[in-house]
Amino acid sequence: MTTIADRLAALIRIPSVSTLYETDGTDTFERAVATLAELYPLMHQKLELERIGNLGLLFRWAGSDSSLANHPLVLMAHLDVVPVDLADPWTYPPFDGTIADAKVWGRGALDDKGPLVVICEAVESLLASGFTPVRDVLLSFGGDEEIFGAGAELIADTIRQRGITPYLVLDEGGAIVDAPLKWVKVPAAMVGVGEKGIMTVVLSTQAEPGHSSAPEAMTAVSRIGLAVSKLTASTFPVHLPSATITMLKCFIPHTSGAIHTALTQMVKSPALTGQILARMGGEPAAMARTTVAATMIEGGTAPNVLPSSARAVLNVRIAIGETTDSALARIKHKVGDPKIDVAMAQGSEPSPESPTDNEQFAAIRAAVEATYPGVITAPYVMMAATDGRHFHRFCDAVYRFAPLAMNAAQRATLHGIDEWVEIDSLERGQAFHEHLIRSVASAM
């Protein structure tokens, strides 16, 4: 008899790397879709499946109360994964789906085939038990999340055009962590209530080419280099989202001593808290402001030739409360060089914050308590982008949480080496979704 671990391993063995679609086509995605049908026959027999675009799957589990059809529970995940450098020293081959040491190993175990499987397991189990939801349940599975593709966006647009406003949307995001902050050791279910925007900015300049033995005072490369050097950590002002203060409040009852005192004072002064986090650098600083990082720089064709052009690529993560336009304007101002073109190549606005004092967040908290006893539930703002952002345009209750345990070492494997998930966590993740579906999809 196959187990949840076997079924996840089967999906991992399909290398559905979205960056390869343009060159190799979508055959691996179609293999994953076909395998999904084999693994979860009841889900495919009893739910309506609609293909949205080339890379979107929308399942509808019809509820018994038609008056609730326009306010469904939406559970999201994606089938694509990021590439693997085969020269990297994986303990087990990344696409072998090895089951060892009570874990499932391979690319996608955590991001995002593991979270997808626990949704499917819950639905299959509930169908087998004869459960019928009162409220519609929609499963939105995309195939190009890792390349910011249009799969989930088309699904969201389709749902919106049909006049549907989801009651609750739950996508990947936070997880069960043992230490949400380095100095806060509290087992917590971190639920993303919003996410930063993301923008790719290109700095480019032109110059007269020539021999490097007689350079001008400012070459194309040095001009770009100077521009990048101006974009420091303090380029953007501190802009602390309210969810961060709510998060810290959740931790206070579970801390003691100096940490308890510090958190108590921090929540009393959000402005000061923002400054403290910003000065800490790294992840704490990213919680408190828009960040800009130069990720690519290029220019020149030979060691002794002055290049005619140079460019740098910036990755910008935009804090809630700012926009792509305001971020672009600030970068232009900081660069302050009319000979440098500053242009947005790609951009997505930050999402608003979903509330934490509503029935939907309470339902997520109750499902956590039922499946991970002793774990608290706390909100936060995600710094990465998810497919869930497409639903924020017409739904107020969009949350980002995968009900899997991920310690710091595991989180480092996301998009990295030796990705794995514990089988116990998969089983708890299934139980989480069964609890959530029963509570939300049975509510009148």
C-alpha cells in the first residue's frame, strides 16, 4: 500500500523545472498532471477539473449550499520547481524522491510539492470518508510560480470574472518554525498576512568606446559602479508594517527575562522598533523597509577596451505602503546621474495586509492548535513573492502558510541543496487541511 511519502516521492521524480519550459516545452508539467490523477483518483473523479491556460489547474469541490458558491475556500500550491546544479553535493539525487531516515528527499519536498500533496491527501481522505462540504472548495494549482508566470494569475482572473470573492485563500508561505527570530525561541506557525512587492530595475549607460590606455575620468563601468555604490541599506526609509508589531505581541506571553522586557517595550513604540530592526541588518532589516540589492552587473568585451555600455540589475523588495512608482523614483533620485537610465523591467505591487482578528485567521489558528499542539500562531509579512498575491486584488482574506515543520537548516535548503521534509510533518499537514476544510467549508 502506498503512503503519503510514496506519493510525494512520485511527484518529486518528475523534474518539472519551470525555467526549462521555454526550451523543452511543458512535457514534464503534463507528466506531473497525469501523475497527480493517478495518485488521487477520487479527487479527479468527484471534483470538477478545469484547465486554465497552459499551466493552471482549477479543481472545484461543489458545496451543498449554492448560496455560498461565490464565497469558496481556495487552497493554493504549485507543481513547478527551481533548477538544480547537478554538480552540487546532494546527499541523495535531487529528482530520485528518496525516502530515508523518516524523510522524503528531493527538489520540491518543501517548495512546493510537499504542501501540494498535503492538500490533495486531505481532499482524498475526506472524499473517502463521505464528507461533503457546505461551502465550495477550490484547489488552485499553478505550473510556473517559480518564474513569476501567469498560471495562477489567469486562475485568479477567471475566478474574479465569474463574480466569485473567496471567503479564504491559503497559499504557501510561512511554516512551523522553532525560532521565528534569532532571539525569540518560540515554536510558532508563521502565517503570512501580506507580502512585499517585487521589482527588477535595470541601470544602464552609454559611453564612447576606446583604448583603455587613455580612459576618460568616468567609464561606463565606473559610472554604473558608482551608481550601485549609492544604493546602500539606507536607500529607503523605515516603513514597519502593522503585522510586525502584532507578531511581536504574540511572542511576549511566551518569553521571559530580557527578551520579554525588550519585546514589551518594542510593541509600545513601532517607530523605534522599526529603527532597531533596520540597524540589525539582514532579515530583521528587511522586515522594516524596502530593500535593494544589485544582483547582476555587466559591461565590456576585453581587458584593454573601454566599453560602449554597461548595466546593472537590481532586485527590489517593496515594503507594504510603498509602490513600484515610488520605489523607482527614489532609486532615480539616489543615483542622481542623468547619464544613467533607470528603468523597471518587471514589477509587482506589495499586497495589503489581511486581518488577524477575523474568522478566517481564527480557523487557521484552530487548525494549527489541533495538529501541532503547543505551537502558537503569529502573523508576519513575507519578503518573497507568492501566487497568492493575485487574489489580493479582490479578496481581503489571503494568507500564506504551509503546514509543515521547517527548522532553520531546512529553510536553507529551499532553492538550495538537500531539500527534505519529515514524513510526520506531511501527516500533520494533511490533518491540518482536513481540520481547516471541515471547519471552514462546513460553516454557514
